[in-house]
Amino acid sequence: MAWYEKAVFYHIYPLGLTGAPATNSYGEPVPRLNDLIPWIDHMKRIGCTGLYIGPLFESASHGYDTTDYRRLDSRLGTNEDLKRFVALCHEAGIRVILDGVFNHTGRDFFAFKDIQAHRENSRYTGWYCNVNFYGNNEYNDGFSYDNWGGYNLLVKLNLRNPEVRDYLLDAIRFWVSEFDIDGLRLDTADVLDFDFMRQLRCLANEVKPEFWLMGEVIHGDYARWANENTLNSVTNYHLHKALFSGHNDHNYFEIAHTVKRQMDMGLAGGRMLYSFVDNHDVDRIMSKLNNKAHFLPVHVLLYALPGVPSIYYGSEFGIEGRKDRGSDAPLRPCLDLGALESGQNGCLELITALGRVYNSQSALWYGDYRELQLTTQKFAFARGDLVVTVNNGDGPADFDLGVDGAFTGALTGRQIASENGRLRFEIGGNSGEIWIPQGGDAMRYEPVRQAVIELPKQQPAPAASTPASPAQEAPAPKPDIPAAPPANKPYEQMTVEELQSAVLAKLAANGPLTDRMRREVAENVYRDSLLNWVKSFR
């Protein structure tokens, strides 16, 4: 089994994380890449075995307008800095893949500068697509050319030109020999020439055993790109969308349908796909979720569904980030790792636990996927001999599965067992669990308390406690819930306790309050969840 088939990736956008200037002055190198060295131990602590970092090479601005394919961006340091960084990752057991930006270059790239200087007499006119000396553009070049995405900042390379192909393939050979990288993430792979990608696959087999090629593809039949002739993997944007909208809409059918569709594509149930919930191009998962408590079931699915899971830097701490008037800068912030790690963080605790589970359970790498139970709010499936359950509802969910055996929850330490060939149990609202057959490796994990997923700016998480077994369930917490909600106060202005009181009042109006109802309300300390709950009553 190749290393990337059982990897957990960490994704870093280095120009953002290091706080590099937005515009490159091409001055003396500043070794900002060294600031990322402490992040290597952090990656290892949370169970990541692969790093996707990029773009890294000299560029004029955001990194995708390449100026020099053989030089680390001077805002990040020198080639020696990159060589050292990769070596330190390898010492920590972390493979490294870089961005390969081969569809276009920046306007400062030597071939384009030569065309500007010599026009029709430049030997590089054939390096780009549709260079037209009867046209013009906003830069007043006196000629036009094809670009990427309508941006003349990004000049489209002619990948049918053998000289261009040879130049780029030689650059990859240089990266492997100079920096010892383990693979590439191909930018805009959905518009790359397929013959060029076939050449890349041949080169990958030549330069290094198990050299991984993963392409950025958003729409379409992923099997066109991810197959034995072109790329090993592509970005799973289909699942990315389903994971957050399937929770926001309380619709697990969307997620299950996405997995089935990818199985029908011949992608081994999605095992060949690179899974993520956010990245440097899309809003942070915490900003996309209507109910922040869904962070838990979303990430259980990220790690447990077929695919290669990836965490975007900072999101393991539950930080938020949205595009601002078309700018990606809020998605790519400079972060202080020491400050982030200084206090207890439930999101980090969950991601760390999931990393431990994933790295020790081979069924999560290649176990067959089998759907066990599916409704809009609860979803159960098997990965090999493991059972996975998630619940996007605010209240507990009952599962009745045709599974025989005894299991231990890898996240909670809870134990369950079947009776007469049926596995019947309940999990809490907005939660999830990976159930490992008893006698396996489940008990090596420190259990994660289910109430731990609480945003830093909201109510503090309850103190850690050992989860009780089903036969000895811990008593429900008894917060100071007011007897009645304040009159005429908008729900948006209520405290958590006042919202709990309002929910209880709504429930009481519909019939007698039971102990279970009171317990469910008392256990729900998530403001957004309570707000959605109280507004759902008619």
C-alpha cells in the first residue's frame, strides 16, 4: 500500500501563514519559511503524515503567478531553507508535496519578458497560447494572449509545445533532486492538457517510488483525471460541498448519495480522492456551518468516509474565515501557533483523537464501505469491521443496525454490544463515533468528551470527565435555567440559559415535559444550536 493511500494531510498556504508581503519586491531573501518549523511537531501531534504546502516558488504576488520555477520565493527564504524544511518534515515522518503551477506563469517569467522585449522576434512566442500582436490588453503590451480565469496576470502556457513540456518536466526533476519532495498538487488540473498529464505520470514513476500526483479538479467525472494513466488523485469538491450542506440542511442523503456516485465512477468508493472541508480557496468550515456543533460529525465523516483526509492550517483550532469582497486574504491568515496551543481547545482535541484513530485503523484506509442506516438526520455505515455513526440533530438519535458483535467507541470509550444480531444504541445530538470491535485497538485512545466541541468565543467547555458506560450513565448537567424565558426579549439577545428556558417553554406548550426532554435541553450548551431549535417551533 502506497504511503499516500493511508496519509492524513496538513495543508499550509505559506505566504499567508508566515505573514509575507502581498507583493514581491524581489529583494534579499527573508527566511520566513523557518517560522514554520514549529508547525512540523504540531502536524505530528495531530496525526498528520503528509504536508501539502504551496505555492512556494518565486512569484510576483499570491504565488500562482510564477516568476522562477527553480527558486524559493524570496519572501520565504532561499533554496537551502526549503531543503532544510523538507528534511525536517521527513525526520518527523511527514511526506511533502508542493504546488505544481503548470497551466500558466506570471508576467515576470523570463519567457514572457522576452516576448515583451522582442515581440514577433522572440523565440518564446510559441510558449504561450494565442499570442496576438494585433491585439492589446489592460497592461498596454501591444499584444494579447490567452490567460487563466480572465486574469491577464496569469499567462496561459502552451502545453502542446515540446519545449514548454520539457522545461516543466526538468523543473520537477530539479525539485526532487534538490529538495527531495514526495509529490505534487497540480494547480487547475481540470484545464491541463491530458497528454501533458500522461507525461507527468511517466515522470512520476521515474523520479521517485510512490511519487504522488494530485490534481485540483472541481466539477466533472473525477475518474477522467484520477486513473492509472494520469493522476493518482484529485480534490474531492463534491464531498466538500456535501459535508457542510448535508449538515446545514439536515440532509445526510446528500452525503450518502455523493459517496455512492463516486463509487459508480469507479474510484474504489472514493479512496483515491483527496478529502477536505476547507482550503485556501473556500471559506473556513466553522464559517460555513450554521450550527457550530456540527464541527464534530463533519470531521468524523471527513476521517471515516473513503478518501485521503486533509486539514487546512488553523481549522483544527476552529478558527473562522470568509472571503471579503472577493479577496482570499481572510482565508490565508498569519497565525501564532504558540497562542493557539496555549489553552484547551475542543476542536483541536477532536482532530488529534481522529488522527490517532485513523493512523491505527487500517480499515479507514482501504476497508469496504457499506451503508447501514440512513435518514435525514442520522447516518451509519461500515468501513471493513468498523462501524461509524453520526447525528446532525440537536437531540439524541437511536440506531438499530444489522451488525453483530461488541464495540468500543474510539472517541468516547463507550461500550456497546449486539443482542440477537442487532446493534441498538443511542448517540447524543450533533455527535459522531467510530466504533471499533472489542479486542481491537480502541482502548488505546484517550476518550474525547462529547461536549468538548465549543467555540472559544462562546461558553467554556465542561471540565473533562471519563464517559460513563451505558449501564452507568452520568447524570445530566443542571445549569441554572430560568423558570421562564424573559418576556419580549428577542431570541438573538438571549443568553444560553434563557434560550434553554425558551426551548423548554415551547416543548411544554406541545405536551408534558419528560425527564429526557429536560436532559436534552440541559446538555445543549451551544447558543447557535439553541437559537435554531427555538425558532423551529411553529
